[in-house]
Amino acid sequence: MLRILPAILAITLLAPAVPAQQKPLRAPDVHWEPSEPEIVDAMLNLAGVRKDDVVYDLGCGDGRIVIEAARKFGARGVGIDIDPVRIKESKENARKAGVERLVTFRNEDLFEAKIDDATVVMLYLWPWVNLKLRPKLLQELKPGTRVVSHSHDMGDWKPEKEITVQGDKIYLWIIPPKQAQAR
């Protein structure tokens, strides 16, 4: 028994040092489906991403959009995903791509996340999620911020531009001045 006590004490003392597997905040709104590289490139190009941009990807999956924004354009990026497994994968992908100093990934609910420093927001969500997110985008983002969505529009908010790549629609909106939103 005396030999077992030091082992139990060691396990008890070391237990807090072992990180617990974080559970998702809630069930994701959409099943993660990665965008093809050609779609990612088209989204970044449609948004006109530049080195001075801060690109947010809401529902970032494996981080490919913000990683590519950092790799190709030197832009800073923030990926937000509710699934901690996707966040872990994103961080590893950023490390492998050598851009971890330019990108961060946050395990958060996209409806509650702080996004007001974004200059570009990327979406690949379901239509109802885009519509639910629309008021947050209009309220929190600065005028001139570009919003790009793969496949799904924003209802009666007409895009500035729409393109088709590999049979998929990609939409661009620009956040209007606050007084224009009131009309």
C-alpha cells in the first residue's frame, strides 16, 4: 500500500498538467465541407485581399482560407470554428504552411465572436445561417468591409458582384455606410 501512495500522489499532481479534450460549444450549424483550392483562390481574389487586410473565416474548418490569405498575400487571418478538432487541425496546418505568426484560430461560436477588426469576412455556410448572421455583419463590421460567400447568398441583400467557379456561385458584398443601412 505504501508503494502505491506515491504513484497515486504523482498521478493526482500531474493530472491538471494534462489538457482535457475540449468539447464543442454546441452542435455546429453546418457540416464542414472544404472548399476546393480553385474556390479558395477565387474567393480571395474576388475580395481583393491585400497585405494590410485582416481576413476572417467564420466556420473556418481546417483553416485553408486564412492560411492561403497569409501565404499568398501576407494578410493576417482569423479562423473561427465551433469545433475544437477543426481548430487543432487549423493550427497544425498553419504551422506546416509557415504562417502561424500571421494567423490565429479561435474555438468560438461565430454568432458570439468579436469580428469588428475584420476587413474581409469569408463564409461557406448554409443559407439560413447567412441570413441569421447578416444583422451581425451589418452591425459590427466597418463600412467598406468585404464579405464573400461560397454558394449561398444573403436573401434580399443583393451582392456587389457574383461569379461562378467550377459551377459554384461566389458572392461579394461590401458593408455600406451606417446611414445607408438605415434606409
